[in-house]
Amino acid sequence: MEIKPKKRIFIGLLVFTCLILFFLIFLLWYVPIVGLKNIHPSLPLFFTIVLAVLVFLMFSGGLLLVFTIFIGRDIFLSHKLRGIVAKVLFPFMILMGRLVGVSKEKVRQSFIELNNHLVRSNHHRTRPNKLLILLPHCIQDFDCEIKITGNVKNCKGCGKCEIKDLNELSDQYQVKIAVATGGTLARRIIVDNRPEAIVAVACELDLTSGIQDSYPIPVIGILNERPNGPCINTKVDIQKVRDAILDFLGNDP
């Protein structure tokens, strides 16, 4: 299976990070090993075993992540891998990206792509009433006077933005849909609806923070399109949203 460029960025940074950590662990082992002998003869062996276990866990976790990406299905504990990627590796990847000149935006795109791959590899299935489509407010037409943040169904379906099409998807598959004006409201919507899975549409920054905050709830993130710049009259590929819904519902199109 060909790895998309976005995933390749994350994997490359992961390998770079592992090499640096291996070097630091070697120094951590080599420098104090002589002094530990003076404290107790068995301490160097104990210290070596502890670091060897740490290296093994790092190496096996990295291999498992790469194999899961290549094979495209859950090998072992991919849901746990998703948590490690979201909570531990992603902040490291931002730092490593800065060191090698990769922008935060590209690292975030890579993280979103990798997260989606892990979610799909796990083949998580849910009931329609437990699936939530979560949208940014900027996808609504900027000049529209209808307030939809409280209830997306208030939309009159004029067709000037894609809220009409997204509402139709919600009705077709009987899934919940909501619009959030920011991270705080998004978290409240998730708490109130208690979804088992989320299809989220947003920019790189909001998607990455949302995926991290929502874990362990599986989230498939879809980047919005910004023909008019950020935060105004953004768009989304409706087919990508439909595909994500079907990934969770397990239905044929």
C-alpha cells in the first residue's frame, strides 16, 4: 500500500525522533554506569534492563504503528496506538518538525491523516443515533441571518453554503449533526450528545486539538476548504463526509 505524503511526514519525523531518543538513552546508560558500580555491583545490570525494556517498547510501538499503516487494518491494540499518537507522539512531532523545518500545518495534516487511518483500521462501528457530525460555524454563509449554532435544522436550505447538503446527509443516515463556534462549545456538544464516534470538519488546528480532547472517542477528521481564506465561507467535500459516515455505520453507499 502506498503511503500518502501526509502520512510520510509523520512517519519520517517519528523515525527521526526515535533515533534521537535512542542516542539520549545510550548516553543515559553509558554516563552513570561506572558510578553505579560504586553504589552496588548489581545496579548497572538493573539499570541496563530498565533501559532495554524502554527501548524495546519504543521500537515495538513504532514498528506496530508503521505495520498498521502499511497493512491498513488493526494488527494489535490500534486504539491504544491512537492514544499514544494523540497524547504523546504528536507534541514531539511538532518539536521535531520545527527542528528540521517542517511547518506545524504540515505536521498537523499528517497527524490527522494518520489518526484517520488508525480509526479506519480499527473498523469501529456504531449506531446512527450515536454518531455525531461536528461542523465549524465558518461553513455557514457569512451573510446568512439564520442562527444554526443552537440547532442546525434551522437552516432554510437556500443552497448558498453546504449546510443544506450536510443536513440532508444527517437525515439520510439518521445521524446527529451540530455546529460549534469554538473548542469550548465543541466539547460541550460532545458531553451533551455522548457520541460513540465523531465525523469532524474543521481546520488543521481545530481538528488536531479536537482529536486529542475527544480521545478515546474515535474521530475521523476532514479538513475544510478555504477558498476565501480561514474562518469565512469555508467548504467541505460532501463525499468525504459521506464516506466517513459509512466507515462508522458499516453500510454500503
